[in-house]
Amino acid sequence: MPRTKLPTLPTPPLTPLTPLTLLPTAQMLPHHIVASVAQYVELSTTQTPSSIKSGNIDIPIPSKELVPLAAVCQSWRAVVDPLIYRVAAHCTSSSSPYTFNNKHLPKLSVAIERKKQHLVRQLYLFIDLSELFTTESLMSFLEFADNACGAMHSVYKLALIPTYSKYMWQVSSESDAAPTMDISTVMDRFFTCIRSLTPNARIVAASNGSSYRAYRGSKKDHDHAMALLPGLFPDRTTQLVVDHVSLSRPQVDRLVPGMLRSIYISGYKGRQTHVELIQRHAPWLERLELVNFTVHAIAKLTWGPTTTSTRLYPRLKKLCIASVVGFRTKKMRQPTVDPFPALEVLDCQSSFPFTTSVVLEGGQSHLRVLKLRMDTELFGTMEHKGLLNESSYKRLEVISLAWAERSSFGRQEHSERMLLKSFEVGAKTQVVFANRLTIPDFDLVLPKIRFMDTLRVLDFQETALTVAQAVVLLSGFPKLREASLFLRETPGDRSKRMPTAEEVAEFDKRFIDNQSSVAFLNISKTQFTNSRRAGEYIVLMTSVLPSVTRVRIDCSTRTRTERVRKGIKFALQRAVHRFKRVHEIQFVGED
């Protein structure tokens, strides 16, 4: 087959491979390879059926079937096949919504048919509970798994996602709705099959994203089935993800203490069985992530066997807490000693759940990443106890101090102090986040900031700056490499016109001897009277930062991003910027 020379396209930035973004990976390949891949895998119904996009070019898909890629080029086969079949899925129902919306996820049956099951690393099982409790559905899956596939030793991650038939309300016969087998028997046999299918799975996820109202069986059967879902867990599981799935006490007992190293639990506000599961594995846990837990449930995790003792997590290195429900109270029992003596990462994406500061005091010697959302009371306590002073944390590399969403009182009065403390608290800090800080006059704060030699990444994407303030801030850190910014108009200036040639010349003269080290900028938000003006000021700012090579525009919406990029293109065409180095900078969008 003759090869046609195609124009060179910019290579899209590399992104982590996720289960639902497999085809974009093929866009990094040459066009004739993409055309072959398009015939070698099933395409999503959301794409144009007659073509597939590679960069900015639509590649037509011939009506006749091409020779499979594996037979065309042996070397490309070794590269492409692991990407295509890295994640596979199996659905127990042909009428599930999954089969309509997720065709770009390769099917397990296709991988087996093409003898690629040894390349599957992650397996997603979409289980239709409405049809699972029939003998035909169960035996069909058992026959498929045992005869066609066998044990898949390469699978290390297993995810179970319950689904429901799309046409539930059309079923009116009670005999159709009733299961033909005992639910416990069905689930036990089903999970036995799954465990034999993936004997080496170490990461297990159980997620219940569907509502009860779509299920055609009785509520009792539905609750019973959902309670049995955690029976999927293999005996060798080291990482467990429980997303809106309840746990019973026998299921908690089934997970042998010492087996789990990582637990993620979301939903149900931290039920007693969830708390008991974490407590049972406390001596061995290395990572713990909690979403939508109550303050009381989080406090119970540190309760020891007696009222004065504290439960320790001696190996826990990462603790992430998000969406905390409730408020801290001093009457609540709190740890008396640091329950996390080896903690390296403390990431509170919601309100800090502990009333006392014992966790922060104990972490002064071992915390590397500290991200806190706090109220004015906690901020005052940390200042009083010297937890925000220079070198308070000996090993700190990343610091993020922000106000909790529910704490609005006193924010503006304390925001300046919080910002200065963010730069002061870590002597060896490499990353600083300044989030949700409202500072009326940032020019008065700039001279007080401690410009550290160690800082590599600066995140100001939620704290507004003018372009002049941004230039001064970025130029003050001698080894800064990356920065995220939120740019706004100069306070009081609501003009819609573009900066004149005299204003541009004055700005250039002000920063004529400016030196900087930052190479990459991310503009996360702009607040100007129009997008054209935003683009003008972005060009003006980057023209006096000689080290910048790449700027990413990533505003709140794709439309806003494209408008700002158009404003940048118009600005670069102006005569005042014609001979500047700014034309060498790569301005890219969110994709």
C-alpha cells in the first residue's frame, strides 16, 4: 500500500490513560496507523461514523474492512495493542445503558476473540441487577468466563459497576420481576466466578451509581443484592474502593486484618461498618481517603479501646478528607496524641475535622504535603501555637492554606496574613497554593512576601492578580518553573478598549530589565470586560517574562477559552508586538 506524505501536526500533550479515553491515545500515531486502528477497534457512536479525527484532520474510514493492524506491522502491534486492550469491560445485559453509551471501551469478548486477554490490566464489570437473578443470565456469564476466557492473571484492577435495564418500566409481569434463584446463592456463585477469573487483582472497586427507582424487583431484593456486592473482594485485595456501597458486619469480618493497604470510601456519611472496617486495618493502612464523612465518624476513627486512649495508624502516609458533613464541637472526644506518626500527606479538601491541633503539632517532623481548609478559629489557634512560623515543618514541600467554604466570617481581614504565612511556613517549600484569598490591595502585600529560592510551582488560580502584579510576583522567585494565575483588570478600570501603543511602551519600559525563570504558565481564569482585552493583557504580560515558553489557556468553559485565544491572536498581529520574543511562545488551549 503506497504511503502518502501527510502534513506534520502538533503532538497533543500526554495525558494519563483512563478507561474512558482510549481513542485519544491513537491520535498521537501517524495517520495511516490511526486509519488501521479505526478498523481494528469498535468506534464510539458519538463520533462521526464515516471518519475519525487525528489532530485537525478527519481521516475517512473505508467502507471495506482494512487488514488488521497486527497483521500489517509487527512492530506497531507491540506498541498499539497494549494501549487498546489495557482496559476492557464486560456487561451481563444486552439492554443495559452501558451498551449504548460506552462502546469506545473495548469489550472483553473482543479481546478474547482476538487473543489479547493477556494484555488486559483493568477489568470493568457492568452488572445489570435487574437480570442477574435469572438462571439464564448467570449461567451465560459463567459459561463465557470459564470456557472462553479462563483465568486472567494480568488483571490487577477490578471494578464492579451495578447498572439497570434501560426499559425497566415496560416490565409489568410480576413473574418476570421475581428472581428464579435465591439471591444469596446467585451472588455467591457469581462472585466465585469473578474471583477465579481475576486471581491476581489487588485493586478492587465497588460502585453503586444507579438509583433504586429503576430497579424492577422489590426493595427488599434490591437492598439484599446491594449488601452482597462487597462479596466481590478477593482474598488478596490490597486496595479497596467503596463508592456508595453499604457494608455488613460479616463482610467487614471477611476482610482479614493486615490485608488492605489502601481504602477509599465515599457516601453514607461514614456508617459504623465503614468506621469498623478502617479501624480493623488501622495498623497496616498506608493510604486513606474519605468522602462525605461526618465529623463525628472521622473523630471515631482515632478512638482507642478506652475513653482516654488514641487509636494509632503507624504506617499511614496519606490522608485525604473531602466533603465533611457537620461542624466541630469541643465536646467531641478528640485524640490526645498524634494518631498518624508517619503521615506525609494531609489533604483536607473540606473543613479541618479535628477540634484540637494535635495532628498538626505531631506532623511538624514528618509532613511533606499540607493542604488545609480552615476557619478563623483554627487559623488563630495555629498562629498562637507557632504552627505557621518559619521552619515549623521540617520536611514540608507543598503548602496550601485556604478558607473553608462555610467559613465566610473574617476572611478578608485575615487573608493577607494567611497569604504571607503560606510563604513563610515552609523553609524548603517547593509548591505553594494560594486559594480563595480576597486581598483588596495586593500591591501593599507584595513587598512583604518572602521570595524563596526553593519554590518551583506557584498556584494563584483562585486569587486574582493584575498583569503588573503577576509579573512582579513571578519574577521574585529565582527558580520558579510553573505558575497558575487568575488575571483581572486593574481595580477601577472598566474600559473596553485595547491598550494603546503608548500604554504598551510604558509597560515595557517599566519591566525592561525584568528577569524571570518561569517557563510554563496556566491561565485558569480571566476577569476583563471582554475576551479580546483579556488576550491583549496576556500578551502584554508574557512579553516582559523572557523565560516563558508555553502558556496554557484553561478558562471555565471551552467557549471562553477559545475567545481568549482569539484575543491573543489579534494581539500578536498588532504592530506594537511585531518584533517581540512573544511570538516564540506557544499559546495552547485546554486540549
